[in-house]
Amino acid sequence: MYISDSGIVNVTTSPNIAIIKYWGKINIQEPINPSISFTLSECKTETSIAYQLCKSEKADRQFIFQNERNTHFEQKLIKYLDSLTVFLPWLPDFNLKVTSKNNFPHSSGIASSASGFSAIAKAIADIHEKVSGKDLSVEDISNMARLGSGSACRSIENGWNVWGKNNILQKGNQHYAININSYIHPIFTSICDSVLIVKQHEKKVSSSIGHQLMTNHPYKEGRIRQAHQNMEYLLKALEKGDIKNFLEIAEEEALSLHGLMLSSNPGYTLLVSNSLAIIKKIREFRLSNQIDIGFTIDAGPNIHVLYFEKDSDIVLNFIQSELFSLCNNLAIHDHIQFD
Ligand code: PMV
């Protein structure tokens, strides 16, 4: 009845960093506003899934993360796979053993859920092809990744991706990301991201709670307007190669995200004093040296320093001499994956 009864598939995906931030959900894991991100190059998730036709009544699911069985994530995986059964009716008939590894530390300011779920979705799509003989489209795979973690839908294709309905890109969709590499000015294919790890501990308030707090947030409507406006400006900047506007939007988005956290009910802070000290130094360095450097921040205290390959020597020097003391010499130097 199935073309293949057992086998193993291997995939590799990368996390992405958003410049326009997705913050707040509607319906089932749809964003309240559109977002834009790029995928990273050095940071990777490698996932393999062994599948085998199940002989007993209930299919077995196992999740091994960084060489250890992770029962907490196994529960999430079970729910996630259940949510995919409507598209993939073969799922309940197969035992699945997922083995996943990241080459970057957990809680490092790089969202492992995006690369984690995009890898699982890609691997499941590969198994689908093997057992049913049918291919899934990139849009279908991105949609499947979204159901695991919203931002994961932007890690199916490399480079720059947009998720969410918007007035600029007609193809913008609430269910899957679209790739915009063909609009991108060459300068933005050389963007670098050095993540300064100010603090490595698990965050006090998870992103799921943060998304929920947007539902009745007093600034929700204003935030939605701002994201749509920034979307328009950012797409123009990315197309024209306008670095100045790009950095302005990236910083505004990052600080808005953290402003929304501060002004939620209950409010909370993920930034720490060294995060703010780093931001100040980056801005001073940009002003006094006329270097194209800026920052973005994910849902955590760590600062992503944004710059371009053309300036990498001078920026890496600056990071080492001025910023390393503010992040215990801990940094991940990465850049866009664009192909
Ligand atoms: O995909 P989630 O639920 O982990 O949310 C991601 C939210 C941000 O990382 C803060 C922003 C984004 O667009 O990636």
C-alpha cells in the first residue's frame, strides 16, 4: 500500500533573523503583521528522521536532541505531527524517530525553533515523497513548518523571505513564506550578523507568551500599522541598496519589539544593561566612523550586530576591542546564506 515501508531521511536547515518582526498571532499560528528575515549560513540544524511502518496500534515517536532523548519536546512533536495528519494521512501509520542537532548553542539569541521546525517539516516532506511517491511544493513545506513555529516558515528557502499578507507584495501569504531574493540589491546579499551573547540563560518569558500578550495589547493597532509601513520602506531599501534606511528600520523594529514587551500586561524586560550598553556603542561607532553598522534583537537580551562584508575587518576589530567585554567574549559570527 505504501511505496516505501521504512528508511531514513537527512536534512539541514538554517535559522533566520527577522528585520521586520512577527509579534502576535491570529487564528491558527497566523501572524498579526507581515515579517521579513534572512537565513544564516554558519548556524545549522541537522535532522534525520527514521521512519518505519508501524505494526502495533499506536505509532511510536521519539525525539533525540543533541544526542539525548528529549521527552519534553517529544510531547510537542506528537502534537505537531497530529496537526499535520490532515495533509499527510500516512503519518499515524508510521513510527518516527527524529534525531536533531544544532551547531549553535541553545538560548544564544539565535532562534533554534525556526531551524528546528523547518528541518522537521522538510524531512517529513521527504518521507511523504518516499511513502506516497508525491512531491510537496515549497509553499506546502513552509506551511507545515509554520504550524510548528511561525518563524520556521521563513527557513525553508535560503536568503530573504517574507511571511504574511501585505499591501506591497501581492503574493504575500498568511500560511507560508515567499522568497524575495530576485528583488534584492547585491549589497544585501553580503549582509553579516555577529550575535553577541550577553546572557545565555533560558528567557523568563517565552515567545509563545509574548505572542499571546499582543492579543489585548494597548498598542496592537499601532504596531500593526508600523509593521506594514516598515514593510513598504524595507522592501524599497532592499531593492535600491539603501543601507541607511535599512539600518534605521532594523533598529526601530528591534526596539519596538522590546517596547511591546515592556508595555504588555504584565510587562516584562528581556534586555539587560549590557544589551543597552552595546547598542549605545554601536550607534556611537557608526556616527564617528561613518561605517554601515547597526543592530537587530530577537526575543532575548543578545544583540545581533548587522554590517556588510565590505566592512567586516573594521567591524570585527571594533567588536573585539569595544564590545567583547560586554558579552564575556562570547559571539557567533555569521552571515546570510544566499543562493
Ligand atoms: O516563531 P516564534 O513563535 O518563535 O516567534 C518568533 C518571534 C521573533 O523571533 C521575535 C520575531 C520573528 O519574526 O522571528
